[in-house]
Amino acid sequence: MKRSLLAALIIVALVSGTGFMLTERFYADQVRLQRQQWSETLSGMAGQQQTAIEQWLEQQQQPFHNLSENHSLRLYSSRLLQQSSLTRSTESAELTYLKNQLLAVAEHERYLPLQKLEVEANLPGHSQRFLALIEPSLRPLVSTAENLQLSTALQYSLENSVRLQSASVAPLWVGTDGQLYIGYVSPVFSLPAFSVKRELLAMLVGQKPVSSHLARLLRLYNQGIGTLSSVLLQPDHEQQLFYIDYSSGDQNRLNLTPVAVSEQLVARKAAQLPGTLVEGMDEHRRTVLGVSRRIGNSDLVLLTSVQLSEVIQPANLQRAQLRSLLLISTLIMLVLITGAWWWGSTSQQRRLTLRLAAQTQQLKHQAGLQQAINDHIRDLVLIVNRNRQLLFANKALAERLQMPLGDMDHKTLAALIGPHDADRFDPPLEQCFSLQQSKTMQFSYQQHSYSASLQPMQYAAQDAVLISLHDITLQQRHHRRETHLLQQIMQTLCAAIDLHDPYSSRHSGNTAELAKQIADVMQLSESQRSTLEYAARLSNIGKLLIPQQTLTKQGVLNEAEKQQLANEMKYCRQFLSGIDFNIPVLETILHKHEYLDGSGRLGLSGAQISTEARILTICTDYVAMTSPRAWRRKIPARDAIDQMLAAPERYDRQILAVLLQITERGQGICDPLLP
């Protein structure tokens, strides 16, 4: 009987397996055919939308280009630029003409409304629609906005256009009113009759909302066609990528949302390989098939996509039908051997019963072993449900709370540890239940500090969270002692450096204090603050190996003495290379003489220099200039700031601005800047 049953099952398995294999092969061919058909469809629609968007952009740029080439505008701009600032403040003929010219174009091309045209005004309030003439020095010449404020994207395009002396389309951005805006920049050159060479007079700049127009173009040709959709992709100057698509609530308003950093996203593949067929995940984690097209000479990339489920839906339907037929055939064959199967079911059931009994005994043994382990570990372990009721607790928790295990069943967290401490667990617990993600937190209870780990799980057929509390009180005390000891060592080293080089007395402390103030304004992380403090206080440790007579010499240094000073960073590396700070202290110190233009000792430039090193460089130079040395007196703080501002290519502009803000408020370490 067993042999007959086995032979019958083998025949059924062979027939079913062959049928399923042929079905899958047929399905694969259909999927390939559907993908090819959709590839052609997507390519056609993407091409039509690409043409429509490029034509629209060209229509928007043409009046702008015509205005920048207008001979009258170029003539009057040249005359106005030749006037002094005092003369420009009066209503001259040139200024009146340029005002009227800009207002006429702005009104016709919807760069308004604003009621009044101001020149070089500094009045409160500003419009996000404007048309303006801006000098190459980025100073407004004529503007339809009372208080001209350029967006970051438009300012970046304007600076590039001034540098390249060419027209450009600024990246799209979202204004304060939630509208999507576009900006245009076009150079205005002098007339050949008035200049020997082609001279850049000004930049024609304008911005206006484009949400409704682009939303209509994105819906063009694909509205109401299944899951077919089109979005625009836009990279910015920081190499980030953004979606531009219309929201589901208002299809005339476009959203600008960042694309997640994932190589599996179809948007990133489309941006990297425009003009190709790509497959990947969309922003909703759905697999889509898409075709991308680059829009003209802009950075925009059009992505027309359709969900892969819709592409293969006909093939899935055919496969389901074939599988149903195959399944019915298989069931018919199985019915024929049901009698034989039933004949052996009794003995099989008996064996299964014995096996389940053995497994039950094994589970009881494992449960007892688990309970023994829980009773002997020192971490506090508990399991709670959505109502914050206790489902399980180990012996260590009962001992910590001084409560019998039996009295803890089904009590809430608030009843066990108090409402105030229980409320601190509510946010991470809610995230564990809603997102099904593990969470960690720091928790203090009864003068003890715990590292809490929260893990979602299923317990007793209901959603639950396993909470494990590890006592880290002794670790924290040890860390505080180590930190205090390190600070004492640094203070001792700083004192030794000050004694060795009296002209640099308090240099390290002043540098550290100034770096701390800059870090506070820039809201740096705790790790960056620690790096700056340690690096600033230890930055001059290499001077301990330089002879004191060299450091305090007032005359001209010879070559040997210059070499001794040049070896300061080498000596610093020898002192600190064996210390593990767990933060980039040594790297920051070694880069304190590096500048953004690559003129430093190591030749690093730009992004190769960390934020901490840039701050330390500025603080070191500022404190050095405003402190006396053996060969010179100290430089006034105002002169030191002016010297640093005179070399913007060497220093980080943002950090210089913070330094200027601190010194102008009188919070600097050395001489405060007076208003």
C-alpha cells in the first residue's frame, strides 16, 4: 500500500511540477512582452511630455532674453551705472525708463504684483515675484520688489552666471507661501558702439511661481491611465536629489521633497541614467518601471513611470488561470488516491500524537531552562502589552522593586515604578507598537542609571514589547572620572606651554573659549564640541620641544630656527598619536594650518577640511593676530577681522560671519569690535 501510494504521489508530483514549470516559462515570456510594450508606451509619453515642458520653458525664457538684449535697456543701464550713488537716488530719466521697462515686462509676464518700484531700498517686506537688474557685484540696481531677497537657489545661479557671464535657469524651490518658484538669470552686456569690448553691465534676474503650469504639464497625456504618473527630478548644488510632483490634495500645487539616499530608488537611477528604461522602488516603496528624459539644458529630469504590478497584471491573470486549471487537475488526481491516503492516516495520526507529546515535553524543559536563566541574570527584564500591563518579569526586577513576582502580574508600569517614570517610556513604547522597530533610551530610577532596550514581539498571542534594563551607573561614574582626569591633564599641559612660551600665554585657553562660543552659535553636536575643546587646548603642545630662546627671539630667525618652528605639527603628532580620543582630535590639530584655497602646509582644500578644523584655523589665526608676540605687538581686533575678511578664499565665510557677530557683541576673547 505504501509503495502504491508513493508511486501515485510521484506521478502527481511529476505532472504538477511539469505543468507549473511550463506555466512559469509562459509567464516569463508574457512578462517580457508586457515590459517591452510598456517600454515603448512610456518612451512615447515621456517624449511628448519632454517636448511640451521644453517648449514651455523656452516660451518663458524668450521674453526674458529679449529684454536683456533690448538696446534701450542696455544703453540706459550703462548710463545709470556711470552715475554716482547720490545721483542714482534721485529720479533720473535713465532710472525712470528702466523702472517702466521692468514694470511693463513684469506685469505682462506675471512677475508682479507689487504696487511700487524701489531702487536700492532697504524697506520691510518683500515679494516672492519680482524682476530686477543686479550689478555684477550682486548689488541691486533696479527691482520691482521693495526689499529684494534672493532665494538660495537663485543666488547660487546668479553667482554662477556672473562668473560665467551666461544665462541660466535657477533650480526650482518652494517659497514661504508653499508655491513652487522658478528663477531666470540673463546677462546684460554693453552696446558695441559704447564699449571696445563686450562688457558685462548687469544681470537681469526674475522669479515667479510655476506650480499650476508644471502640474498641468506633468498630468499631460497620462491623466486617468491606471498608475501611470510623471514627476520631475532636480539635483541641487549640494548633490541632493528632489522630487517635484503634484500633491493628491491639490493637483495644481507642486511639492518639492527630497529623495531618500538609496540606490534601489527608481528616482536616483533615472537621474544617473537619463534616457534609459529603469526599474526600482518609488517613494512609497512600490516597484515601478520608468523612462527618464533630460529637460533641455536644465538640470531637470522627467521620470514617467508605471507600477510594475500594472505592467505584469495581464500576465498574472493568465498565470492565475493556468494555475487554476493545473490545480483542478491535480485535485482530481489526488481524489483518486484519497482512499489509500485515508488507509494510512490512522497510523500516521498516532505517530504524530506521540511526536507532539515529545515536543511538548521538550518545550516544558526549555521553558524551565529559560526561567532559570531569567532568575540568574542581573539585568531587569519585563514584557508589557499595549495597555502598559506587565505580562512577564524576571527575578532581578522583583528584587529591585522589592515586590513578590506573583503580586506584579497585570499591574501597569505606573503602578510599578510610579506615573512620572512610567511616562518616560510612553513615546518609545508607542513607536515600538506602531512602527515595529527596536528603540533604546537612557533611564534613571532610584539613583541608578539604566540603558534601556525595547524590542517589539508577540507574547501570549498579543502585541508586546520586551524591555531590558542594564545598570550602567558604575560605567557612568568611571567615564566622569576619566573625563575629569583628562581635563586636568590638559590644563597642566596648557600651563606648561604658557610657561615655556610666555608670548603665547593663554593662547590655548583663549582659542578654546572662542571656539566654544562659535560652536554654541552654530549649534554643533556634543562630539564636535568635545573635538574642538580638546584640539584647541592641545594644539600648541608641539612647542614644548621647540627651544624657548627660539620662541622668544625678537630678531630675524635663521634657517635652523625656522625649521624648528616648522616641526611643531610633527612634535604634536609624536605627543598625541598614542592617545585614543575616540574623536578626531589629532586630525583637527594637524589641519589647523589648512585653508580652503589649498595654501596650507599640507595642501588640503575645500571639503577635505572638516568643520572643526575650519573653526580651529580661524580661532587660531584670530587669537594669534590679537595677541602680542616676541617680534611684534598685538593687532587690534578690528584690523585682524579685516585681514581675514580680505582673504575670503582662505576662510569659511559662515564661520567668519559668526566670529564677526561674536566680536561685535563684545563677547570675543581679545579686543571686542566697537560699533
